[in-house]
Amino acid sequence: MTQRREGRQEVRREQKPSVFARLLQMRLFRFPYEAYYELRYKVTWPTFEEARNMTIAVIALSIALGVVLGLVDIGLFQLFRLITGTAR
């Protein structure tokens, strides 16, 4: 495409997309970029206090569930020994 401007001829070429723009069109590079963008700008991260409280809750519930499952295991084992006649 050519244009006349004040007596001289200027040649304009269509610009190619930048290397970065071309890489983003490829799936291999688009996914990490979109994942980074989403984690950086769209996710609402918890505050330190919220994260600490949730961590404490998870640990407490895990311990409580472990105790309950342990007691159920011991009870079922004792029932099994009673049924099979191997109780001491």
C-alpha cells in the first residue's frame, strides 16, 4: 500500500504480529499464559488469618476423623474375634 504525503512516497507494510502474540496463538503456550493470568488477576486469595483458620480446621477434623475410624476399627476387630472364637 502506498500513500502520497507532501510530494514524497511512503511505503507502508502490514505489520506482522509480534513473536509473543504468535506464541499465544499456539495451544502449548496459550494455556500457561491463561493459567497465569487467571491466578494473578481473577482469583481472590484468602488472607493470612483465613488461611491459618482453615488449616487449623482441616487438621482438627483430620484428627477427629482418625480417632473415630480408629475406634470403629478396634470395635470391629473385637467383634470379629468374638465371632470367630479367638478372643482371649
